[in-house]
Amino acid sequence: MAGRGADDARPVLIVRGHTAGAAAARPDGAPAERAVDYVLLRDELDARILDLADVEASRLARLVRRVAGTYAALSVTAFRRRDSATAFVSNSENEAIIIGLLLKLTRRRIPVVAVGQYPAKRQKWAAWRLAKVHTHIHRLLPLGTVQAERLHALGLPREKVEVLPYGIDTDYWHPDRATVPEGPRPYVMAAGLQHRDYATLVRAAEGLGVDLLIAAASPWSKSADQMSGTPQPDWVRVESPSLAELRDAYAGALAVVAPVVETDFPAGTTSVLEAMAMGKPVVAARSEGAGDVVADRRRVLRRGPLRATSATYAGRFGSPSAQGQTGLYFPVGDADELHSVLRWVIDHPEEAAAIGARGRVVVEEVHRVQDYVGRIADAVRSGVAQGAAATSR
């Protein structure tokens, strides 16, 4: 498998999932489906997708998966295609670390570009500090500025690290495409599953006079015994909606809350961007790693840790709307402050609507999936060009 001909040389795009049946990029005028980032990237780079079907088709990869896990199996399967790969592209630093190490051990130079989900996690420090696999990674694209700065502190050169604003399909997540659900009472909502603090949200919502919708199949699965087995008030609903139903739920909400736990990476970004794209005021927990997307009217948190609340991607990436307020922050785990913020949103519907409208504009200017894919593709092309220049010397 390692010896495919150069005539088929293309980037290898690693996807941790099954991609069979994935639609091509959505044509204009056909808005039924949501644009998928790896499909857009495949088309942009004319890349070959490598996914779990390739792992399952290989006896060696299946063995690696049993012994070392899915990331290792995908990485080994991709590395076996090194002779026909012009670059390796991954949505996670986990594959990049393994492929970078394999390239280093075999003294090969093939550009590796990866989105950084949680690249400076403590368990990965040895890869950067000791193995120094970054010498064989062309570009790492962390989704948060805190993670980028920690990578620099771990020894990665600044030219190898480039912050990447996450992107969503702003045509799919659009107020005009939603049907507002009917109900007897207004509601606030939250969405997502991992790294959420729904116990704080439930306490904060008590006494607001509105319902609370939590769009998650099992919102406390990452918080052992935090709420499991505890009866919830009748004004709390926990649902597992489809994407279309989630879009409708966003459209009807008074506000969307991102009650994440303390993290140093940008947990909750997807739901925050979806809500902003739907024109909703976002109320977000200001964890250490989640200060890049929402801009509050205050410069720092009013309570809790001294953390900035207005330094966002919008300014860094040239958004004309960078100076406008696009949401509100509260300290992680602070139910009283969250209650106060939600009370303000409920009592000031016109101001809240203006905040939501500015959020929609900023998402269109900075966080479109097309721009997200374009930035990754630019990094890949840079690596391929750099490799070609080195070969021609």
C-alpha cells in the first residue's frame, strides 16, 4: 500500500469517522443539507479521504486499533500511503503527532497540517518537549489563543502555530430557515454534551419565570453523579434534537447559554457560533480557554477571575463589527451571576436582540465554514510549496 504511483499524488485527508455517502459541496440554491467541512476541504485540495472504512479494510490497521486505539490506526494507515501523499491533513493533533513521529523516525519530509483541538494538553507535552515531533509538522492550527500560547511555551516556533477560528455553515444556521416552535412559555436553552455544567444552569434559571431547554442526549455524562438520579423541575426539558430541530429551538429561545466547566481549550465553541449565527444573544461561561468568540460590553469579568471579556477573533481577523457586543460572559460555576445576566436579557429584549444581530454579522465575517476550510487549505498549499522548493534545490 505504501507504493502507489506518483501519478496519483494528492493530499491525504484523515477523517475520524465513516464518510461514505457524504454529499459534495452544496450547490447554490439547494439549501437542504448542511455543508460539511471535510467535504469542502476534499474538494478544495482535490484530496483523498482516509477514514475508518480504510482502517476496517486493513488487517494491520485493525490490529493497531485493538492495541493502540483509533487515532493510531488512522495514522498508521495514512503513513502507509506516504509514497503517494503530497501532504497529510488531520482534524486533530493526535494523528499529526503520530505521523510526525513516524516521519521523523524514517527521515521523510511530507507536510503535516492539523487542526489543534487540545494540542497543549498535559498528556501531549512529551511529544513536543522530548520527541520534538513539531520538526516534522508543517503547521498546527489550534482553535484557541490560549492553546496557541501554550504551544509556544512548549517550544513550538511561532511560524508553525497559527490560530484558526472555527467555522460553521452560516447558510444552514440562519434565522430565515427556522420554524419557531410553539409553546405556552418562553424559554432559554443550552446545547452540547461534553464539558458542560448543567447543574449550575438549572440553579441559575430557577425563578426566572421561563422554561429551560437542554439540547443534549445525556447532559451530565461528563460530570459523574452531578445531577444523575435527581428529579428536575417541570420547567426543565432535556431533549436530543436533530440538527433541524436544534435550529428551530435556537430560533425560539430568548437566549442561548454555554455553561462550560473550567477548561483551557475552547469548549462550547460550536454551540456558541450556531446560536450567534441564529441571531441569538449568547451567555457564555468565561473559562480560561473560552474567551475568543464572544465580546461582552465589559472588558473583564465583573466577578471571579480577572479575565478579559472583549478580546475576540473578530478584531484579530479584521471584522468591521469587532467593536460591538456579541454576547455576555459569566464566571464558570457562578449561578448567581448567570441568573442576573439572564434576568437582564429577559428584561431588555430590544438590547438583547441587538446583541444577537451583531453576533450574526460577526459570524458571517469571521466564522464561515468556507473561510475555515480556506485557511486550512492555505496552510496545506504552503507546506506543499515549501517541500517542492526544498526538493528543487
